[in-house]
Amino acid sequence: VQFHPEASPGPHDARYLFMRFVEMMEQRSA
């Protein structure tokens, strides 16, 4: 990740990355 989510006013970028991470984990365990 090339940016710092905490530096931006909103958590949307971090939330997007987190949700994508969760999706990859779910597919991996399936």
C-alpha cells in the first residue's frame, strides 16, 4: 500500500482494502 489511510479525512480507502482482504481470506479458506 503506497498511502497512509489515517492521513486522509475518511476511512473509505482503508475499508475498501479491508473488505477486499476479507474476501481473499474467505476464498482461500473455501
